[in-house]
Amino acid sequence: MSELAYQTDRQTASVVASLSRVGKRYGENTVLDQVDFTVQKGEVVALVGPSGTGKTTLLRLLAGLESATSGRAEVSANTSVVFQEPRLIGALRVWANVLLDDARKPDAKERARAALQDVGLEDKLSSWPVSLSGGQAQRVAVARALYRRPDLMLLDEPFSALDAFTRRSIQSLVLKLWDHYRFGLVIVTHDLDEALILADRIVILSKGRICHETRVDLPRERDVTSPEFNALKRDLLRQFSLSVS
Ligand SMILES: Nc1ncnc2c1ncn2[C@@H]1O[C@H](COP(=O)(O)OP(=O)(O)OP(=O)(O)O)[C@@H](O)[C@H]1O
Ligand SMILES: [Mg+2]
């Protein structure tokens, strides 16, 4: 019998998400199978794996956007998500996109200004989303997520549509914000470099199961040219190939 408990405060103080033997089926299709997954506050976890293997489903489960078919899920009520595309509302200016329901509060613009300062976009406070570059729009999405001071931040391939230079600069920004606010962070990515630059722990999901975990005990900021970085990358690539075979 499944026992589901979303968005409770029952977890211990430092655990912000805990999935225990979680399964998810769509009809006859088993997408997640017996997944055990825990995230501590202040921990960065990268979730990698082949396409169609259940990464987005797992993230949507953590976000409370999907419910599990079996198992137990406990996730902090204070969780924010950033998707692959920024999902800004075209009819609202940038500041209102950051605040959403809080946009009617008297000091709304000042609150939004502080959040936009965090991502270096204070000057775009009154801009329309259509006037932003892809990287700027994604930074607004990050500001919107951060505004809620989440215990857990979920990012689903948030930078994959950006060029390599912009991606690297947003990765640094996310690390800076994480260092300041110390939320738990789960990032889905296809980019092993990105996983190794950001994460304390890398989890490989294959066919709906967690098949491998690696700790990344390298000091930040990480040097992508170092032998240690590349040794971890080689090992990860080997595990990744095993997971698809
Ligand atoms: N709402 C849904 N209804 C039915 N099947 C779904 C639904 N959402 C996802 N699936 C199926 O679940 C499986 C996993 O999908 P998911 O989006 O989680 O994969 P993913 O690992 O994020 O893939 P990608 O790397 O391509 O983004 C796929 O077979 C997909 O077709
Ligand atoms: Mg996906």
C-alpha cells in the first residue's frame, strides 16, 4: 500500500527531500521504480541519465506536480522549480513575473528589486519579458525561484538552451547564490561538465532506477582542466555507458 506525504514538515531539519521506494507508473509504463533519494539542506545533487529515463518525472514528483504511484515522498513545502524554458508571463513586466501573487503588496517593486539584484538584473525591473535575451530570461526565472527563499531548489536542464559562455556564467551565478542561501539544489542536466562543476553528488538514473552515485569531493570553483576533474569525468562516462547498455 502506498504511503504518500507531500510537503510535510515531518522530515528532520537538515533533510529537505526524502523519497523512499518511490514508484511512478503511467498506465502500463513504469517510469520510476523503487527510487530512494534524499537531499540535505545545503547539498547540490546533479541528476543525469539517458533521455526518457524519468529525470523530469522525478523532479516533478519532488516539486509536488506529480504524485507517486507507490512509496513514500516527503519534501519541504518551501520548494522552487526552474524549468528548461523560463516560463515568464508575457503580459507582466519583469518585476511582476518575479513576485507573481505578491505583486499586489504595497512594497512589491522593492521586493522584486532585491531579488533581481541577486541575479544582476536590477536594471530590467520594468522591462517586458519579450525584450530579454535567453540568459536574462532564465536569470529572471532564477530570481523568481529565489524570491521564495526555498529550502529546496529544483532545476530541470535550465541552461541547456544557452550558449556555452552564458551557461558558464549562469553556473557561477547559481553557485554564488547557493553559497549565500544554502538551499538544497537538485539539477537535471545532460552536461557532465555542468554536473561536475556544480554538484556534491551525481546520481545516474537509468530506466527509472538509480544505478550509480558518485561523490564529487573537489573544492569549488572547480578547474575543468585538472586531472582530478577529468578522472571523475572519465569514470562518470564509463558508468553512463554502462547505464545505457
Ligand atoms: N504525463 C505523462 N503521461 C504519460 N507518460 C509520461 C508522462 N510524462 C512522462 N511520461 C513518460 O515517462 C518517461 C520518462 O519521461 P521523463 O520526461 O521523466 O524523461 P527524462 O529523463 O526527463 O527525459 P529527457 O532527458 O528527454 O528530458 C517517458 O517514457 C515519457 O514518455
Ligand atoms: Mg526531462
